[in-house]
Amino acid sequence: MAALSEAVYRTVRGDVPVGQVGPVLFHEHLISDASAWNPDPDLRCTNPALVTAELRLAAADGVGLLVDATPIDFGRDLGALAEASAHSGVPVVAGTGFYREISYPAWLDEWDEERLAQRFVDDIVVGPDGSGIRAGVIGEVGCSETMTPRERRVLTAAAIAQQRTGAAIVTHTQEGHGALEQLEFLLGQGAEPARVIVGHLDCVGDVRVALEVIALGANVGYDRIGLTQYVSDEERAADIARLVDAGHAERVMLSGDQARPSQYRANGGDGFGKVLLRFVPLLRRIGLPDETIDQLLIANPRRILGLHPPQ
């Protein structure tokens, strides 16, 4: 058996040792396009030059790496991501997967779990069509509030692909609803709970859901920071403090799920730096020490998202 190398983030420009990277935002959308299934023009981010400028601002704010969790059916563009990463100097990890039934292409019905899983594996190992621009996580893969048979097929493929690559799975839930059903299904298909991040749990307004996810061995995504139409950031911070006090700091991941050009700083929004500029000071004000904040933004991503390629 081949020895395993040190952990790396698999970025669109190659593998980067995790120890070289500072704070990580694990669930963002840099290049995406929902126009095939959603007419909202503010769900279309396809300008690499604009993304490059926003990434430079994020780096100035202290962000070390972003995960673009845009799945295949949400307008993922690996070439554009690589261009923005190269021109900004900011490492970017891409995702692979399919979002949820509302966005699935018609041809998806022709693919069984094995074929889907191999597509995800190929994206991570060699890049689609041998492009060499590789994904580094599986996700975001998601569900409707109640999982459909087609969504179960995609989640099964995600679990198979994780078993073959070791990549983390980043999920989408409907504002936290259906989180346990989704996680229990993934685990039933062989997913490794310690490398699953259940998404959008900061929208449900009930920290008990996060505790139930943690009890099954998985990680919780507090990944819509700044999106106060769901809950206030003060509520998010208070819930994180409860999780930390309960001994679960190692299971919490932070991000902002930015997916709209209106959220860019160039357009008057907070930009990708909002987690570090606005939310981290809030965590400090309620008593979280810098050591714990570093765990949430640096140590946890290294452990959960880092890959160990064979030497």
C-alpha cells in the first residue's frame, strides 16, 4: 500500500499543503449561473475579472482560501475559476456534484449511481475531460425539504466518490430542514461522517439540529453568515458559542454562501471578507478567544477538507 502524503487542499491550480493556508471560507460561489432553472439575474456570476477583483479584496481582508461549492448544474466553470485564482493569487478549491432536483439536467436520469460517482471521481483525480483543472470537494450536493429518489441517487454517488477519493462532502439543505434525513441517508450509503459538512444549519434557528448532526459524527455548516433574512448574525454567534461550550468547536465550519453579484463589494455589498471583518469581531465580543476562532477558520478546514494523495 502506498504511503500517504501530507494533507493538501486540491485547488484549481494544483495541490497546496494545508499548512501554507490561513483562514478558509468553505462554502462560497465565485463563478455560477442558475439561469437554466431560475430567472433571477442576480443568480448569475460569470465575470472572471470581477471575481478576480473581489478575491483580491478578500485576500486583503485576511481570507486564505475559498471553496467554490458551485455544482455542475449551477453553472460551474473550472476554467474561469482557474483564471480568477491565477490573476488574484488566491487559492480556490472547486466542487463537483449536482445541486438538487430543481436544477438537474434531463440527461441525469440516464446515469446510474456508479456512472455519477465515476464522474465525481474523475473531476477530483484528473479534472473533467482530462483538463487537469481538478475539483477538491464533493458538493454542494443537496436535497429538497423532503428527499426525492433522484436526489438519493446523487447522494449515493457522492458517498461512493468519497470512499474512492477521501474528499469531503459539502451538502445543501433547505435552510437546515431535512438535515438529519439527508445525513442519515449519506451515512447509510457509506459516507464518512467526519468528512461530511451539513450545510445551512445556521438558518433553521434551532441549535438542537446542529447538536443532532454532531451526535452522528458529522460537521455543521454555519455558512450563511451575513444573510440575516434567515436569522441574525447575533443568533448565529450565540449558537456557535453554545456549540463551543458543549465541546464541539472541532465540528463547526464558517462561510458566507455568497452567490449574487449584488453581494460583491464592487456593487455595494459586503464581499467575501464579511466573515472576517464583521462576524469574527462579533465572536470575540461574546467571549470566543482567538484560539477558538482559529480552530473554526483554519484548523477545522485543514482536517476536514484536506486530501491525502498517495505518494
